[in-house]
Amino acid sequence: MGMDAPKMEKKPFLKLLPVLLFFAGCGLSDLGFYSADENEEEPGRVISGFEMTETEGERVLWRLSADTAEFLDPDKVKGSGVRVFFYDEEEGLEEERTELRADKGLYRRGSGEIFAGGEVIIVSGSRRIDTSDLTWLPSEEVFITDDPVKITTPAGVVRGMGMRACRGLSDIT
């Protein structure tokens, strides 16, 4: 009475094992694949036609575009030809509530602040603000500046020094 050798079951996983080990050993970045986060945070990297969107859950808060963007470090992105579209909480993407245009800008990921400089224009409906330097503070949802401003509304034009305005420009002080 002889013993039969145990039957070997063919397992499809064993055929894939060498391929999996190859990928695990060389890493995806060695094959030309990379993480978007890893690529975006590369200091000194310049991108033409840059766009990014800030969301809260599924709701879009704002969309930023720039002719060019340079990643200064993992927390800062500097851009030229900057446009930011802030969306109404109720309406969403169909209703652009406020548009900010600037010659240059800086976005800080950690705080969410946007700094705009050069010729800076904010438009919301029939209201417009012109200035040379502006900061968006997302924690308060306000634009602020200490520089000269020109505020145009249906009631007329006001010029002054410094300003604080809510996102929709309905409250400007």
C-alpha cells in the first residue's frame, strides 16, 4: 500500500506573485506613476493653467485658477493671473456669487487664506471693489485690506483707506 503524493491545487494568486513583488520592490513612482499630493508639493514646481477647488463635504466653496502657479513649499502656492470664484452656499456651482481677479496671489493650505496683489478686483452682482492688496480670511469669510480702495455700488463710488467685506460684498466697512 503506497502513499500517493498530495495533490497540488493550482492557485491563480501564485501566478501573480512575481508581478506583485516586482511592483512592490520598485515602487509606482519608479514606473512613472506618482501621487498627486507628492507631485503638487514639490518646491519650485511651476504649472501652467493651474486650477484647484476648495470643498466642505460635497459643497464647493470656491474654485481658483491661475495662468501659472509655483509651489513654494508643501503649504504655499504662488500664482499669477489669479481668479477665484466664490459660490453661494445655497445655490452651488450654478450661481457664482463673487469673483476675485488679481495679477498675483498666494494660497496657504494650512489656513486656507488667499493673498492677492497687484491690480485686485472683486465683483459680486452690481458691487465692485478695486484695491492693490487683499486677504481672504476663510475662518471669518471676509476680505480685508489696509490699502486704498475704490468701492462701486449702485448708490455711487466711495474711495477710502482699508476695508473689510463679507464674501457676497453685501456688508462692506
